[in-house]
Amino acid sequence: MPTSEDYKGQVPAWCPGCGNFQILSAIKQALVELGIEPWEMLVVSGIGQAGKLPHYIKCHTFNGLHGRTLPVATAAKLANHSLHIIAVSGDGDCYGEGGNHFLHTIRRNPNISLFVHDNQIYGLTKGQASPTTAKGTKTKIQPDGVLSEPMNPLAMAISQDCSFVARGFAGDPEYLKELMKAAITHKGFSLLDIFQPCVTFNKINTFKWYRDRVYKLEEGYDPYNRVKAFERSLEWGDKIPNGIFYKNERETLEEGVPAIQEKTLVRQKFSIEEVKHEIEKFY
Amino acid sequence: MPTSEDYKGQVPAWCPGCGNFQILSAIKQALVELGIEPWEMLVVSGIGQAGKLPHYIKCHTFNGLHGRTLPVATAAKLANHSLHIIAVSGDGDCYGEGGNHFLHTIRRNPNISLFVHDNQIYGLTKGQASPTTAKGTKTKIQPDGVLSEPMNPLAMAISQDCSFVARGFAGDPEYLKELMKAAITHKGFSLLDIFQPCVTFNKINTFKWYRDRVYKLEEGYDPYNRVKAFERSLEWGDKIPNGIFYKNERETLEEGVPAIQEKTLVRQKFSIEEVKHEIEKFY
Amino acid sequence: MEVKFLDYTLRVGGEAGQGLATVGGALAQVLSKIGYHVFTHQDYMSRVRGGHNFYQIRFSDQKISASREMVDILLALDLNTIEIHKKSVRNEGFILYDSEIAKKKFEEPEFIDIPFRKIALDVGKNSVMANTVATGAVLGLLDLGLEALKNILRQAFKKKGEEVIQENIACAEAGYNYARTNCPRCEAFGIREPEYRKLMLIDGVHAIGMGALMSGCKFYSGYPMTPSTGILDYMASRAEEYNLVVEQAEDEIAAINMAIGASFAGVRAMTGSSGGGFALMVEGLSLAGMTETPIVIAEMQRPGPATGLPTRTEQADLLFVLYAAHGEFPRVIFEPGTPEQAFYLTNRAFELAEKYQIPVFIQSDQYLVDTEWTFENFDLEHLIYNDYRMREKDLEGLEDYKRYKYSDTGISPLAVPGEAGKHLVVADSDEHDEEGHIIEDGETRIKMVQKRLLKKLPLIKKEIEAPLLYGDPSPKIVLIGHGSTYGVIKEVVDTIPKDQKVAMMHFSQIYPLPERERFDYIELLENADITIGIENSATGQFAKLMRSETGFKFSHQISKYDGRPFTIENLKEELHAYI
Amino acid sequence: MEVKFLDYTLRVGGEAGQGLATVGGALAQVLSKIGYHVFTHQDYMSRVRGGHNFYQIRFSDQKISASREMVDILLALDLNTIEIHKKSVRNEGFILYDSEIAKKKFEEPEFIDIPFRKIALDVGKNSVMANTVATGAVLGLLDLGLEALKNILRQAFKKKGEEVIQENIACAEAGYNYARTNCPRCEAFGIREPEYRKLMLIDGVHAIGMGALMSGCKFYSGYPMTPSTGILDYMASRAEEYNLVVEQAEDEIAAINMAIGASFAGVRAMTGSSGGGFALMVEGLSLAGMTETPIVIAEMQRPGPATGLPTRTEQADLLFVLYAAHGEFPRVIFEPGTPEQAFYLTNRAFELAEKYQIPVFIQSDQYLVDTEWTFENFDLEHLIYNDYRMREKDLEGLEDYKRYKYSDTGISPLAVPGEAGKHLVVADSDEHDEEGHIIEDGETRIKMVQKRLLKKLPLIKKEIEAPLLYGDPSPKIVLIGHGSTYGVIKEVVDTIPKDQKVAMMHFSQIYPLPERERFDYIELLENADITIGIENSATGQFAKLMRSETGFKFSHQISKYDGRPFTIENLKEELHAYI
Ligand SMILES: Cc1ncc(C[n+]2csc(CCOP(=O)(O)OP(=O)(O)O)c2C)c(N)n1
Ligand SMILES: Cc1ncc(C[n+]2csc(CCOP(=O)(O)OP(=O)(O)O)c2C)c(N)n1
Ligand code: SF4
Ligand code: SF4
Ligand SMILES: [Mg+2]
Ligand SMILES: [Mg+2]
């Protein structure tokens, strides 16, 4: 059984007090509790503060381009669906630059967990508005305040029948870990949007701001009701729910692709002899 | 007052019987009835069969890149908000290649009308699956059938609080024209998704298929109820509603941008003299 | 006809949607099956119905590799075809048409009016079979028998059942017989039966697809775009039989990132597009470069910029592909001249991509993509397959695995994550250390640039083969081509008297340029009086590449940028000024 | 110190987030305000807190244009700084630190221990003012007075109120006095008050931004990416004052398509990014090329490939930008060597973009973006502004307006839609006719390629200015640089004895290369014994461009690719082998 030590990576370069630290330990803890070994685990990320996470954990990792986490993760899953895959992303990475992949990965439904470190800001590039930044927020690029409405990632995921939709908070790492375990064990594409205070650039959505507002979806809440889930995903303001908003049992991408029903693609040996007859078709 | 003749463009290169013909005449008719002159009108498109529409109408047109209709249209609106702007797109163009712009243009809310010729297929490239193609549909690239769930553009738009969300059908051009007029006169970003039979490549979603299923949202339907609208946007199968699903009165992008409150940007004369003092700031 | 050897050209013209490709394809197949060498090319508009398209078939008892301007038989499926192509019909040629469809009757001797539609209705009870009648009629005119066509029809309509097959066969026969009995001058075709040979008929895009398949490519991701879509189609059509994963991505950005993800995870992966779609892959290309993830990219050119002429041909993306992406990393570009080269070079692309862990390009264009050629065979013994990926046993006993370990060759061990015991595979798009972790110091940066780029470059250069010299071995005039102009330049060289000392120098391995040790092609060029770069582009991109890498400047340049390929006649015409 | 003229270097080092840029920026401003020539450069990591960054300021009573390796005063805000930079402090230099912060006491004579934090607590009641104390202390050491700093503090804390201002001033004074009274060897600085001059202090990125602003740019769209973000910041900060529209796009694809949309609609528009973001703009670039929509693109380089070293410098995107995008269309690339050049070239970029309706690039790199220089002034009379857009009156009486009308120059009338009476403006990414409507025939294609590309090219080439020659007018040794290496090469030339006959040839107008008629720079190079290309990249991209366009090959090449700029010392060192 793996221990937290096994997953220990480099020393994070995040700011002291950043919400990313709690997310990182929650991930490690979740993996340890699920008994997943580092060599069975692939973490894929893009670029951003969240995107640096692969360096702070020890397992297979692919730290790719800003916004392109999901296509890499999806294809890796198709190539070797025996790997557990977590895609780690930021609100800018996933919903801004990578918005189109977010939409279409939901449709594809690979069995991957997507953890979005949603700090409602661009952290690494020093404080510009992200898609989830509140309207009116002033930044260097929006000195008069952000004009766009913030994106609602949960509502969007539910609108496209995403297989698992949840929200957690870095300030409640114990619950966050449970949500992570639920996401990882869920069969299908799971979105876990995580409130992650950026102590340096987001002076609005602080630990306190979240703590004052966040509450857990009530016991008995039915995550299989899509319309209800949508309604709850619109709650924002003084009270903001956390928890598993929505789930369904859709067929996964890997279940549908004929070529990998018997064996993972990586395990399929190739020999020219076996494909040579293809040439006959051209005579 | 303009007439339909004024809007007459080149002879369309669409297949005989294509649903695009009805959409084209509905647009012209709507513009004529609204009394918009060709030189007050800008039609922006991407690439696809729908994307060819600018050649078949006579007004200002910009036929850009596949998937990039909305950024061009948004910026043109910011540069000259006295122009009426219609963005014409296909289901592949808008929801596939251009999915990210669709999402973020909803957030920005420029006062633009987006007409998506949704034939649930890639027409111009000869019959590949589009984001709205039904699961299981067999195509050359998906000989075993499409594996992804189709996208639900209306639900997505509603999930992001799009200012106006409607659906029409090329087979009911009279009603379609009314929806277009409502979209054009609505203040804010309006999505009109249009069922457009592709008689050549989509042998499932034919005129008959749509006609058998399409019905109008009932009299008294309240388009201001977001959750209800979401629920209705999920209706699919034997009965599929058309009409205005959702509306709100959000501030438009142009209303928020300080620089264009007094005059359109194109009308603001530039003279070096007036900006020279900027250099003082560097001393 | 004044041809030295048997050499006929058929042209089938009509509207988009009339089934030209079916008729043309069937005729090309019939001809190749009875043993003729065939060369076809297509000219079509970016529309699904209407407009004007044509499909041209040249056949001969000799090897051929290009199209001619003048045709012997024009099969006109509409009036427009007659009007556009009448002037291209040779003096003793024929125009087959249906005066009912054309709504016009022509009285000139070359016209043969055959009631395609009426025969279809009479014999097949359905006017859709008019094309089958026409196909039969062309064969009748040539007196080539119907056996091969019948087999093709049986194959084509297998799914529709025996009745449809028989109706089509009957229509073909009716067309055949009508032509034989109603053709006043048909003896003009002193057509010889070819010596029987089993010939392959294959176009560029299928050759690339088959090359990928036979190189162990297991993953192909793409987004439809003419003229690259054929690879996606082909791979998808073979997915079931060969257990391939073929994914239509939401956009080209996803397509290349998927190919990289799959390759990182351990399988040979490929993606492809045309110029505009490839433009969206450029950042991903640099990701492959930085992470040293092997991928093969097919870039199928069409005339740009932007949407350009979507269904036409051009060679104007060469320098774009060569320098695409920010930062510096090695790459290889192949640009085949024939379907056969396309096949082998795709195989070689995978070999080099995997061996050096780099992106390798197969660049081509609409012309080669769509032209069908005949070949006796592809020698499959020449295919290479070396598995450079490290698994379980390859890493046994290894203490610490480092994805980016420094080495003399610059090549580091490429392990398959999850299949390499407990070894962990760490890849990073930031500059990184040997383990794959992000760094910022200058010393590691320098070592990594040396490992990734500078050490590999000379080794890769050694892998590149010399250009092909065809014609005079010490030429006075050299025609330099690359990629799809191979066939036409070659045939033009054949037509030029030997005493003019002309040769073609053809490059299909474009970048890096071959070393000069084994074959000093620059010296050869320097010794010639006239060197003419021949390119399907306006600015002569290959000429720029040549000058930038070797300093050699061609003395002349022939550029064609109307979106059409060179034909033998128009290239000869262009050469007139020099030869 | 053995400097010929007054020439000091300060280095401020510490962690990210400690406010280095504020301290360094304030010192640079103070020095420039009292009349010194200043040159600063920054070295920082891609992180927000921690790690190690530094900010270096060189100042002199002469013009300076590069950084030195050795420093006179090191202001160490943490222990790490001392450990890393101690060896770079000159013999008679000083290290200012706070032993309480460093948690270590140093006894060597160069160390001056000043209790920054304690003074801040005592005087300002808040340890955050430790930086203000330190800034004051540096000025105290130099005995330069506090007036300028006080003004800067007043400005900086205006929004926070008078109390904060006074506290900061008090802290600055305390630091100043502490340094003056506790500095044993401070007389070592025989610092002369400069002759008073009002000097501008400006870095590359602000120069580009101001250049855009003063060229009538009304629309800027971008997506944050180091080192290009500064332009977006600057334009946004000026939006209110000058009525600009500045849009943060969802991605770089949107950014460039927005710039094109705005320009099509009638306003001067610009976008910018770094290499990886520009990679995503490539398809859009070809759209600008095809639709002949004027845009200016800022491409600010950092080391690649992929994410690379996000906050470092390199010149490795030159050929990428030069050949980016499928298809062929004209473009211009400027790569300024100084902020002043950046300013004028941005202005010129707009002029050429609008005049020829093409995309024009301002290419630069992190080094020039972040280096601050002093100038007496920018001569604003040199700015050009010609409105080439057609409105109402320009089109009066015109019968039919055609967006892509053929013309001798290739330039067609560019009307503003909605502002041009009833004339309609039709733009198309497909190949099109004069009206802007999609076509497929070869004849129109040829004419359009000639109009869009071939006719414009020679005219554009005429607009390009000759490279700058500095040093010996008939040099034996030529150091060839482009872009941001200007300053360092120039200073190195200054240090080489005249009898060695050395000159710098610097290109800031990179593409097209200047004509040779007015100044035959190739002849000059051919007449030299040694020509050395100096580039911040591994493969020598400018050298390739030069050879490809002119055939000339530099005899030697100096490449630096560790992500750091050349300093005077390390370039001299590299040159040792040749000079
Ligand atoms: C193509 C591209 N565009 C822009 C960037 C610059 N960039 C790096 S991270 C980032 C945003 C980070 O925001 P987010 O994803 O929210 O992550 P965070 O830092 O907040 O965790 C940007 C814009 C990039 N690396 N690549
Ligand atoms: C970047 C890019 N990728 C791909 C294409 C090829 N392409 C042209 S239209 C099209 C899809 C058209 O589908 P849709 O948007 O649904 O329009 P339709 O033809 O069905 O109206 C594609 C893939 C392109 N032109 N540009
Ligand atoms: S900038 Fe914000 S998100 Fe980034 S490490 Fe610092 S606190 Fe965390
Ligand atoms: S292919 Fe389909 S969408 Fe395109 S014109 Fe034909 S019927 Fe219409
Ligand atoms: Mg963020
Ligand atoms: Mg469609």
C-alpha cells in the first residue's frame, strides 16, 4: 500500500498560504486511501499555478501546454486505460484557454477526474481576470472592472450531462479529499471544481470569503436529478453549496471504443506480418 | 425602406433542397421587415455551408475562418456599434471549432445575433459528425457510430445566462423569420439555433424528421425563468420545442465599455497632438 | 494519334454530386485491373452539388506519372462539361454525351450521343443508373470488355443486394453495346490489349494511410479538412480490422495534443491536417519538440492564405512547416513525389520520429493526395519497424530512470508509463532537468538544448537520403523539383532530346537537406549551365530553403500558383524559354 | 573604481514577492530624475513568491546601453542574494543587508549591516516599509539626496493618504541617514552630481505601448503571457484617458481574430503575445493576409520550445514569425534594439500595415521588454500618421466600390463599413474576386496573388531602412546583431581599440531585408575579414535569413541560449577568440 511519502515530490514554489497546498495534500491523501500506487497513476496538467502540481507529486506526470490538459489526458486514457488519470487545471487553463476541450471532453466522457483549482483569477501571470472572476473586479487589464458575467462551470457541466459534477473548497481539505475519492472512483468524466484562495492576487475571494459562504449540499440531496442539480448550481452569493451536484451512469469513452475492449492499446503488440494483407485491397 | 431585392446576393452553391435556402430568405425577409438598410448591416461568418451565406446576401460581410465568427463579430461591434451585426455559423463552426468563443461571447454579451444553421452534420466537408450529431450515427470517420453525447447548445447557453436563447426550423420559415426579428431586436447576445436539414449528408434529421417532432413552446410560456428554460431545453425525442426559451435584460458589452459611450470608436478622430502629452509620464 | 506508345486520356466531367468520382474511379480501376498503367487526377470545386468538376484518367502500356492537357475521350455528364472541355479534345477524339441530359444536340463528328438516361430507365428501371450506362459506353468505345467492371459493380452494390447488382450490370452492358454499335469512327482507337499484369491502383492519401498502418501507428486524431480528410477516413475505415483508435477531435489543437498524449502514453501516434488546420497545431508542435514526444504529422497543402482554394493544390506551406513553432528543436520533413514514396516515407517518418523522439512531417498537397497511380507492387520487405519504447524488461535492474537523461546522442530512454515497472515517466513543457522537472537555471538549460537539439541534429542529417537524379548524369540543364512535381518533371525530361543534357533533380526528403558527402548535388548543380527550380507556389520556397542551407541559388524559377498542378504540356511550355 | 567615466552598477536581489521591482524601479527613477543615464535589466523566476530574482541598475553620466556583470552596490533583501551575488561585487563595492533578515552577520569590509526592518518598525510602525528604508539607504550611500525619492513616494502612495506618505518619507530618511553615518568607506564613491538634464526613463514594453497609442491604435486585444503582458497592461491603463478599447480575450485565437474584426470595421488594431500564444494566432495571421486587413502584432520572445523558460529571454522565434501561416502574403518584421527604436518602429509598423493592408510585426524579447533606458527625449515630430481608410467623402461620386480592386500597386481601397455611404465592404478568407466574393477559377487566383503579394512586395521593400553601421566605416571585423543585442554590441565596440577596425552592423528592420542600392551592406560585409553573427539563440536564425535572402554567410557565429542576455563582459569574452 502506498503512503503519503511515496507521493512526495519537489518543494512547491507556491506562495505561502496558497490554497493549492491543501489541494495537493488532499490529492495525495485520496490516492493513498484508495491504495493507488504512483506507477498506476498519471497526473496531467496545463500551465498555471495549478499546472505546476505535477512537479510536487511523484507519479507519472505530463505537464503540457496552457489550456490543453484534457486532450492529452483523454488520449493517454485511450492509449492505456489501465492508468488512473487525474487532470489538474486552473480556472483560466480549463475554462478560458481550454474551454472548448472542457465542453467536448464532457461529451466524450473518458474515465478521468478533472480537478480545477478555481481561484477566480490568473495566478501565475499575476492577477488578471479569469473566466470565473466576479463581474466588476478591478485588475490591471480591467481597471474599470470586469465586464463579463463570470462563467458557471458546474451549470455548464450539468447542461452537457457531465457524468459527475462536484465542488469542494481547499479550506475544508478533509471533505475535499472525500470528494476527490468520489470523483476518482466514479466511472466516467468527473469535474471537481475547487475553491482555491489565491492569497496574493485575489483579495476578494479569500479563505474567509469562502468559509463564510460555503455549505454542504444537504443529506438526502439527490444527485441524479439534472434539473434540480442545475438549479442548485445557480446558487451564488451569501450561500454557496459544495458537494456532489450531479451524477449519471453514462457509458464511458473507453467502453465504446472497439479497439481497446480486449486489451489496452499499449499492450497490443505490432508486427508488420499481421497487417501486410492490407495491400491486397489496392489491387 | 429596403426591399428583398436590395439584399439579393450571388446565386447560392448549396444543394437543391437544402434547408439553408429557407434560412437565407428568412434572414432577408426579417431585415426588410425591420427596415434595416444593407449598409447598416454586417454579416460575419466562418467556414462551412452556412459560412457561405455572406456571398448570397448583399450588405457588409466578413467571411472569416472556420470557427472564428464570434471574435470577429464582437470586435467589429466594439469598433462600430452603430452597425447591426449577425453572426452566421454552422454547428461545427460554432460549437465544434468555435466552442470556446461561443462560451465566452455569451459571457461578454455584445449586442449581436448569432444564427446557427444546425444541420447536425459537417456539410461542406462531406458528412462527418458535428457536435450535435446524434450518438450512434455512422459516418465515414465513425463507422461504428458516434460515441459522444450530442451537445445541447440551448442548455449550454442558458447555463451561462445567455441573454436570448431560441430555436427555429428552416421548414417553418415564417416562424423562423419572427424568431430572427426577435433576436435582432433583442438587446444583448442572442442565440438562434436553427434546425436545418442537410439533404445530402444527414439522412436521419430530414425535413420530415424535424417536422414530425417540432412544436412551438406554448402560449404563456415564461422565457424569463432560467431553471424552467433549462428544463425545456432538455426536451428531445418525439417532441422538440421551438421558440424563445430564455431571455434576460443583462447589460450589453457596448454599454459597459467606457471608450464608446459617447461615440462609436470608428467615429473618434485621431490626432497626434491630442496624445502627445502621454510622453510626460515617462520623465 | 501521334503517340509513341499507347497513351490515352479520358476525362469525365459534370456537376458536383453527379457521381463523377464513382464513374472515374470505376474506369480507373477497370483499366488498372486489365493491366494498363493508369494515372488519374481530380479537379473539383468546394461545393457538394452543382458547379463543375472533372476526373481525368490517363492510361498507357508504359509507366506514366502525370496528366496531359488534351484528351482522347471526354465523357460529358452535362452541357457545361462540353462547353468547357470541347477545346481540349484531340482531333481524332470523342465526346460521349446524352443529348437529352445536355438538352442540346451536337452534330460534329467527334460527338457520340448516347441516351444514358433513357437506357438506364429502359434497362435498369431507374435513371440513377445513367452513370453505369455511361461507364459501360466508355468501355465499349475502347472495346475493352466488361468483366472487370462487372466485378467492381458486384463489389460496390454488395450491400444493396443481387437485384441492384444485376440491374447495374445490365445497364453497363447496354451502354457498352450501344457504343460499340453506334460509334462511326471507333476503329480510330487501335487499342492494344495490355500484357496482363496485376497492378495496384493507389492515390497519395491512401499510400500515406497504409504507410502509417504498416508502421504500427495505433492512434490517429484529426479534424476534417480538405485535402487531409482522406487519411482520417482511411484510418477510421481500418480501425476495426487492425484495432486502431481514431478520434475526430473538436479542433486541430485537440487533435495534436491528443496525438502527443497517446504517444506519451506509449503508442505510435499521428495527426494530420491542411495548412489552416496545421496552423492551429503549431503550439502543440513545440510541445512535442520540448517533451521529445515522437509524433508524425501529415500536412496536406492547398492554396492559401486562410481558406484560400479549399479543393485545389499548391506547395506554399513548405517554409511554414519548416520553421513552425516558437523555440528550437529538431524536425524532419518528407514530401513524397509518388504514392510509392508516400508509403515508404511515412514508414520512415515513424522510424525517425520514434528513434529521435521528434516530430516528423509528411507534407504533400491536394494533387498527390488525389492522384491515383498504378504500381506492380510495394516491396513490403523494405518496411522498417523498430520498437524504441522501453517496457518492463528493457528497464530491469535499472536503479533510477530519467526520462531526459543526458547522452552522447541526445537520445534519452523513452519508457511507457505504467508498463515500466515502478519507474515513473515525467514529461514537462517547461525547460526541465534530466528527470523532467521544471528548472530555471542557465546551466541546465544549455545542457538540455544540447541534448534535445544540437546533439541530435547531425545524427538526423545522416539519415537523410540524397535527392534523386533522373536523366543525364552530368546535365547542362537541371530541373529541380520537390514533392508532387516529381511525375510531371520526369515525363517532361523524357520528352527532351538526350543531346540537350537535361536532368531532373528531385527532393522528397526535404529537411534536413541531405549531406553532400555521398552525392554532392550542389557540385552537380554548380557544374550545370541552367538550374531551374520548379514549384507550385508564387515565391519559390524550396529555392529559398536551398539557398539558406547551401548558399546555392537556382538560376531560374518556374512558379505556378493558380491552384492547379503542372501538366506535361504547360510545364514544357514554360521550359521553352530555356531549352 | 577603474571606470573612465562615472559608471556604477547597483543590484537589488531577493525573493519574488519582496518588492524588488518597486525598490529597483524607484532607484532607477531617482537616478534618471537627477540626470544620470540609467540602464536596468531584470532577472526573475516564473513564480510569485520565493525563489530568487534580481533587478540591476547601471547608471552613468554617459549614454549606456547594456548591463555589466560586476556590481558596485548589492542591496540584498535576503541571505540567498548574498550567497549568489557576493562574487559579483567589485573589490571596492558594498553589500547592503539587514543581518536580522538574513539571519547572519557578515564581517568583511564590503558588508554594511543596516537594520531595515527595525528602522521600519521604529520609524514607520510597520515592517512593510523595510524596502523604503533600504531604498533610502542606497541613496544615502551614494549621497544623492532624497528629493526625487520623496516625490516618487508621494506619487506612489497618493491613494493611501498623507499619513502613509509621511511614514514612508520618514523611513526613507532614516535609511538615508543611517547609511550616511554608518558607512565606513563611503567616500570610495567619488560620485559626481550629474549635469542636470530632464531624462525619460522607459523600457521596451512601454515604448511599444506608447508607440501604438501615438499611432492611433484604438483597439488592443490580447491574452496574458509573459513577456508580452506589459503591453496589455499599458494599453488598459491608458484606455480611459485616450478612449481605447482593450479586450482580454478568452485565448490568443480570439485575440487576433478580434484585432482583425476591429480593423475590418475601421479602427487601427493591434494584438500581441509571446511565442506560444502567437503560435495560436498563426491561422488568424493568414486571415489578415488574405483579407488584406491591416494589423500590428507584437511578438515578445522568451526561450522555448513550449512553455520553456517563461520569464527569460531569447531570439529564437525569428524564422517562425517570418514564415508563420500557410499560403503566401506580404509581411514586415521589425525588431527594435532600444526603447526609442521600439517607439518609432511601432509607429512605422502602423503606417506600413495601414498603407499596404498587411500584418506588421514588432518582434522583441523579454530582455528589451524589461530593460529601462534613459533618453533626453523622443522627437514626436517624427511620428507619422496617415489615414488610409476611406470614408464618406473619400468615396463620393464613386459608382461601384470594390474592396479588392486590381491596381498597379496592388493596394485596393479600404473603406470603413457603415461610414462609406451606401458602399458595401465585402471581405473573404476564400480566394475572391475584386468585389470580395468567393471564386475558384485559376485566372482570378493568379490576378489576386499578383495584387495581394507580388505587386506589393517590391514597394514594401523600398520602405525598409538600411542597417545601422556603428564603429569603423570600412571595418575588418563586423559584429552583426539584430533586435535587443544592439546595446551590448555597441558598448563592446566602444571598448575595442580603433586600430582593430571593428564595427557593429545592426538590423532593426528585419524583413524584408533592406535593399542594397542606398547602402550596400553586403559589399561591406564581403570586404571585411571576419563577420560574426551574434544571436540569442542556438541555431543562428538571422544568419539563416541573411543567407537565404542575400547568399551571404557570416564567417562566425556567437550563440547564447541559456535564457540570459549578453552582458558586456560575456560578449567580450566570446569575442576573444576572434579579436
Ligand atoms: C498559450 C499560452 N497563453 C498564455 C500563457 C500564459 N499563462 C500561463 S498560466 C496563465 C493563466 C493561469 O491562470 P489559471 O489557469 O487560472 O491558473 P492559476 O495560476 O490561477 O492556478 C497564463 C495566461 C501560456 N503559458 N500559454
Ligand atoms: C481550421 C479549419 N479546420 C477545418 C476546416 C475544414 N472545414 C470547413 S467547413 C467544416 C465543417 C463544416 O461544418 P458546419 O460548421 O456544421 O457547417 P455546414 O457545412 O454543416 O453548414 C470544416 C471542418 C477549415 N476550413 N478550417
Ligand atoms: S499567486 Fe495565488 S495561486 Fe499562485 S501560488 Fe500565489 S497564492 Fe497561490
Ligand atoms: S451538403 Fe447539406 S448543408 Fe451543404 S448545401 Fe448540401 S444539403 Fe445543404
Ligand atoms: Mg486561476
Ligand atoms: Mg453543420
